[in-house]
Amino acid sequence: MAELIVRGGNRLSGSITPSGNKNEALPALAACLLVSKPVVLRNMPRIGDVLRMVEIVRGIGVEVEWLDEHTMKIDASGISGNEPDPDLCSRIRASFLLAGPLLARKGAVVLPRPGGDRIGRRRIDTHLLALSALGARIDVSSNYSLVAENGFMPAEIFLDEASVMATENTLMAAASAPGETVIYNSASEPHVQGLCRLLSGMGAAIDGIGSNVLRVQGGSLDGGIEHTISPDHIEIGSFIGLAAVTRSELTVNGVRPEHLRKILMDFRRIGVRTILKGNDLLIPGDQTPEIQADLGGAIPKIDDAPWPGFPADLTSIALVTASQSNGTVLIHEKMFESRLFFVDRLISMGARIVLCDPHRALVVGPTPLVGATLASPDIRAGMALLLAALAAKGESRIQNVEQIDRGYEKIEERLVALGASIEKVKDWDGKERRKKF
């Protein structure tokens, strides 16, 4: 397994460009299985989860060609199977996004329980209920066996939770169903909007993009199109936190300001000032972050919520950032009951954090951090620990960095280009080998 050796305390400077949105890239790749003509996807992040998804679809006969570093052509005309490799699928949660497209193309699919980050219970009931409403028969006695011999039929569907992936699976299934499907209580995150635009390019008519009610006129879909993945607003939020904890001036190039409204608002609440210059975002380096108390001096709260609320995937980053800001803030992670369990690593580095319960942490800052040996439990906590290591005095070792690589492309190389001191270590056959960037 790979490790990062991080020597903290350096101020960084320069500009960085966000990768394509991981959570748009994965459903976009799945949606290409709906059509028999090639689709070109641009700004695809070359990250672990995307590479694994490519491996899965290649295993069922889909041709995937990288045209350049971040452009991919997908040809699903020769799909030969409907049972993707169970071992690969069990390692990535996005594998369940193949349910809708494979049912539409093959009439049946067998999928194992999906993998992904262990941040709490992540139910797939909403997927199954929606696909069932569209006409699929489901057997969950062992793996998930779904059948829709005659394809999908339009329906009115109220999702029992505003699940992003369930909305995406429902959208892909509805796009193949002849007639109008209405999806109530749908998710509306930027990556869901991106999938809607891709499906619209394939021939579906979708009304209500960006809202919680989607009307989909489905039926005949076609490929032969190109689609560009949006910049990853979660990665942009991570870079805001990076600049804040290292007291660095950084510019994030090519952002979508409309995707950042709540993110910028809540970082401002924990004292981080940002400046939008067109589609570039400047984080000044001359800041002394001060947490803004609520009216009457009450302790403020950062809590995640479905879009357009603060993204759950930035909770870990906000928590580390708050540990280096002056004041007290309550971090309330409403959605996943295990995401905050990484705070014990931060406490070992010197952070003053009280884990009130699985969903709430009280953060008192600023506190000097010291280097430590850490393990990355999931993508976002891994990135948060990397930020803490870069802010800390001394050397840190971050283990299990494959978790970070699943969601952040070549992150150590990109941060070294800004002035960070990071080495990547790989250990196999009992030997340590180092790569310094």
C-alpha cells in the first residue's frame, strides 16, 4: 500500500485547476451504456473510481478509449453481458449506476452489493423502489437480480429520499421509457444536472433541471454526441480549505460560481475570505481566520444538507479548516453516522475537538498541529488529513492513500507544484521505494 510522507509548515502559492466532477463522471460513463453509438466525454478525471468503473464496463464488452489525458470515447454497441464482475463492483459504490442502463439495454442485470466509502449505512432501497415503479422485477435473495424484459414504462415516482445516485439511476431508466416520467423529491446537485444535460443530448427531454421535480420525456435515445464534465466543486472546496490551513494565497482556475454559493458562504462563516474574479477563485494568503458567531454571540453551526445546502463531502474539510480558525463552531454531519469518526486522528495531532455523538463535533481553534502517522479511512477524510498534515509542524505519514487517489487526481504532484513537501512511498516485497515530486 502507498503512503505519503508530508512535511508540514510550508506556505504554498500559485494556481491550480480542478479536475472534472467525480460524481458526474461516473453516472455519465454509466449513461453511455444506454446508446449503441459512441459518446465522447471530456474533462474526465483520471482517478481511481473512474479507472475501476472503466474496468467494470470493459468486462461486459464496452469499448473505452482514452483519446487524450482527460477525454474518453465510449462505444457500448457490443455489450456482451449483464453480470459485471462482482469483485470489481463490490469495491466501488458507483457500480450500482449500471442497474438502469443495463436493464434498458439487456432486459436484466445481476449486481452485488456496491462498495465505496464506509461512512455509515448507505441504503439502496430508493434505487430499487424507483426501478420497480418503472416496471423492473427485483430479487434480492442473494445478489441484486433485476429484470425488465419489456423495458421500462413511464410512471410518477416520489423518491423516499433525495438520493443522488438513486435519482441518477431513475433518470437513466426514465430516459429509455417511452412517454413522460415525473420524479418528485429528486436530488438536484450539480452532478445530477450534468447527467440531465448528457441525457438531453442523447434525445431525452428533461424539464426542471436543478429543481426537485424532474419531468422526463423518454424513448428513443442516440449517441454520437460529446459532453463535458463540470469542474468538481468538492475539489474546489478542498483547495479553499488547503489555502486557509496553510495560510497560503492560491487561485483556483475555471470554477463555476453558481456551484459555490453555499460553499463560499459557509467557509466565510469559519473565517475564510474568497474573491471571485470571473471564473477564477482567489483565496488571499494574508488572512487570520476568525469564526463568525451567530447573533448574540451564539456558537455557529456548519451542517450538511441536500443541494443547494452545504455538501456532505466537504464536512471533513470544513472541520479541519475550523480547527485552524479562531473561535468555536459546531460541525453537524446529518447524513452519515460514521463520517466524523476520523476526528480521533486530528485529536492525536493536537486539535481541540469534542465528538459529541456520531453526527456532531465541537471544534475549538486555532490549535497548533504536530505531525503524526495517520490512516486514510475514506476519500474525503483522507484529503482532510492531508490538509492537516500540510498545516502541522513536523513530518506526517498518511497511509492507505489509495483512498485519496480514488477521488483526487495526482494530488501529491499538484500540491508539490504549489510548494508542498510530499513524498510518495510504495512498499511491496518488503522494500520501501520513494517517489519525490
